[in-house]
Amino acid sequence: MAHLRWWQRATFYQIYPRSFADGNGDGIGDFVGMLAKLDYLQSLGVDALWLSPHFPSPNADMGYDVSDYTGVAPEYGTLDDFRRFLDGAHARGMRVLLDLVLNHTSEQHPWFVESRSSRDNPKRDWYVWRDPAPDGGPPNNWNSAFGGSAWEFDPPTGQYYYHFFFKQQPDLNWRNPEVKQAMWQAVRFWLDMGVDGFRLDAIGTIFEDPAYPNHTSKLSQIEMLRAWRENRSPEEQQALMAEFMDMFKHQFGRPEVHDLMKELRALLDEYPGDRVLIGEDDDVAYYGNGDDELHLVFNFPLMRTNRLTPAWVRANQAERLSKLPPGAWPCNTLGNHDSTRLWSAFGDGQHDAEIARVNAALLLTLRGTPVLYNGEEIGMTDLLLERFDQLRDNQAINLYHFAVGEGISPDEAMRMAARMTRDRCRTPMQWANAPNAGFSPPGVQTWLPVNPNYAQGVNVADQDGDPNSMLNFYRRLLALRKRTPALMAGDYVPVNEEAQDYLAFLRRDEDSGQICLVVLNMSAQFREARFTLPWPSARCLFSSHGHEGETAHLSALRLAPFEIFIGELTHGRA
Ligand code: GLC
Ligand code: CA
């Protein structure tokens, strides 16, 4: 384990700044609030904090439309507040990663304001401008991933600009070396300050096919939008994903991205302290040769289902681990600010609490760096918004208008929007059983409604002292992971692969000689797991059913419904 780098040992925790803690009582999270919660994060046992964008932004995409890459949004505080937060995290042994949005800026970024001002402005070529098609329409039939055409007409100069996401997010032209220089300067600004790395937003979309060919997909916009966040069966989701990918095939995944990532990696490597890059993409190709592009690439395929079954996890691990280049380190996650919350995503409606625990145990025992999403550790759930005026996510607002335009009733359109909106997982963190869940002072209107289930125990204060709470379950698992070399460093060896109801695997660490057996009963049934391993018994290190310290006989391991068993087979070198 000694050879592992900090980001291989670490558990990462995503903070959504807008919803974490409101320090000045205006209903919006901020750095003063985040600073005050650092002790909590330390007590949880996480090692690195990734912040969703904290930069100045008109918030057409909640911070993912950046208007100043080296600033702090005024609602989140000042650069000094940021520095205090960074120092506070470092003082507690936690690292800080920022969100780096390379593909696009805000339409209000001074670069774009200049670029659109005239055809011969020196920054014209910093973005992707094209003449209209002969009929005056958009240059081609490409879509925006968020709905509608990917091209927006700009009357003053008579050209269209390209945007993969919202029209308020014009794509930068990364083929222009000045763009790169300007962005690398911003990257250095934060690295010089001591930031430990970046989560890279939407890297796949940085380059487009330079020939701009039309796509030939038949997938309709409404179908695409509906499918985007709905709960569908894994098969349906996969089929749609394939069609979706086909529709966008000229707009992402270009080979040019790899050269750019290599350049960024080389820039980071100039700095001391082992700074790290995590990529928002499925594609293991962004690991490069295993040591020359990104350090970590999210294993998103794992979470692309509505039920994490043993078969699903085995297939995912078999595929993912075999595809990694030598030396590459996996990175697993089960939720973020764009997805259904872990609790709501994989439950069966009857045993959601048990399933959430089994899935958390999965995330924290698989091989690779786990990334948690704030609130998951107290079992926060999605909130289904009821009224149109509560929506903040423009994706859902656009979907609503589009659906109504297609003749769908406003009520039905609202239900669709509520199901798909990313707002549902972005509601304020629930700190206490108090008005506004302790996120903001009483009487303040928070930027998104607080989930009322804070009053039913889904809050930090109530769970803090309860040994059986979700929070203390996460704390126990995180502490176990930290002191158990096999769980941190070990390889992954599936066993009893024919079992339908439970997942079992070994984690074997060569250095320490430690081998652990993880058994997760993913069903509501009592089961007996029979192992034929070279070791007849295991010492239980972690149990959801109070068996810690006991010796378990592996010829017939009794499992209660949703039981979690982590046992040690060997300890130290034989
Ligand atoms: C990423 C972000 C998402 C954002 C998009 C455009 O997918 O996670 O929130 O809307 O990029 O920046
Ligand atoms: Ca605030």
C-alpha cells in the first residue's frame, strides 16, 4: 500500500456549493458556510473535496456557465473566503479540487462579449462561428445535448455560434492556441494558490468534427429529452444511450482531446504535491497510457441502471477493469449533481434504506477511488418539485415549454419536468431538524425548497449521535477502508459468480498479504453462501448485523436480507 498515491487512498466528496451551507443567511450556500462544516467533513472521514463551480456565473447552468475563471461568485463570498476554506481544508488533512469547465464559457464572459461584437474582433475565432446554410438556417442539423439546435443565430454579425449545451454556453474554439493559453493561465492561478487538482467538466465535447457533417439519427428531440433523466429499464436505457450517442457522434469523443489532456497533465506535473485530474466521461481512453492523461475517469456505466444487482456489478467490473490501461486506477461513484440520488436511484420502493446501505458498502469496497455526493451520507433523497416556479434547472424549464408546445398538458409537462430536473438532487443539505433543515436561518427562502424529510431523521444532527444512523454507517465504513490495506489497495477477484442474490469478491493486497472477503446480500431473502476457498473461516471486520469480531465459517455463511459482511481471511504475510 505504501506505493499508493494520495488520490488512490482517498475518498472524494463532492460539495455542491450552492446547497451545502448558507453562512450569511441569504438562502444560498457559500464559503463561510462551507468553512464552518469542515470539522463535520473531517469527522465523516473523507479525504478530498471536489467543489462544483464556485466561479462568477449568470447561472444559466448553475455555475457551469463561467464568466470569470479566476474569481469567486459574489453570492459564495470573496477570494479571501475561498483561501480560508482552502487553508482550513488543508489544515485538516483534506485536499480541494475545483471544477474546470473547458468546453464552453458563459455568453457573458468578456471573451464571448468581445467575440460576438464584430466579425473582425481579435477574439472572434475564440468561439465557433459559422455562416448560415444557403436557406438561412443553421449550418447543420446538430443538436444541443440540452434540447434544440446546437446553433444560435447572432443577428448583429449574421452568423451562428455553436453550443453543445445551453445557448448561454457558447463552445470555445480549442483549435485556437490563444484559447489554450488563456485557460492554462487560469489553471495556473489556482494551482499556484495550492488547489490540489480539478474535476474536468464534459471533456468529450471539447472538439467537434471539423467537417461539420449532418448526423443521420432518427431519435426525436422529445424522446431524447424524456429519456434523458427518466427511470427506464437498463435495456431501454442502453438502447437509448446508443441512439443518443449516434446522434451526437460528430460532436464528441474526438482524438484531439487526448493531446489536450496530455498537455494539461504535463502542466499539472510541473507542480509539486501530486495534483490530480478527474474526468467527467465514461471513456477509459482518457487515462491515456495510464500515466500521461487523467489520473481518474469516472466509472459512470456502473450507475447507469435502476437496480444494482450482483450480475450488473460483476459485468461492470469485469468490463471496466479489463479495459483499463496498465497502472490506471479505477474511480467509482453512484451519484452527483446531475443524477438521481443514490437512495432514490436504486431502491425498490420497499427496502430503500437497506438497499442504500448495501450500495454504499459496494461503493466503498470496490477497487478504486470512491466519490461521494453531499447528502448521500445521511440518506438524502430526491425531491419531486410540484410547481413550475420552483424549477431552477433550465434543462427542465426548457423541457416543460417544449412539452407544452408539443400539446402535452401543463400538469403532465410539470410531472415530466419534476422527474427529470437536476434540481431534485440539488436541494439544500439537511443539517438539523430545524426550520430550513438548519441550512439557512428560519424564515429565509432557500434557492431550492428544502426536502421536508429533514423532520423525519434525514439530517446530520439527529444522526450524529445515533450509532445505527446512515451517517455513522458511512463513518464506520470510511474508517474501516482507511485502516484496511486490502480494501484500499487490493485487487478485485469475484467469487461465487453464479450467485443471483448476493455479490461476493475478494480484495487481495500483495504488499501487506491481507485478503478480505466482501459479501453483499442484494436481496430481501435469507441466503446461505457456500465458499470453497483455501481459507475455512474469516474474521468479521464489518457487519450490518452486529457480527464484528466473530469468526464466520465460509462453508455455510448465513446472510440475512441485505446483509453486509466484510471479513478478513489473512492478516499480514504468511
Ligand atoms: C457537466 C456538468 C453539468 C453541466 C454540463 C455542462 O455535465 O456536470 O452539470 O450542465 O457539464 O457544463
Ligand atoms: Ca449565503
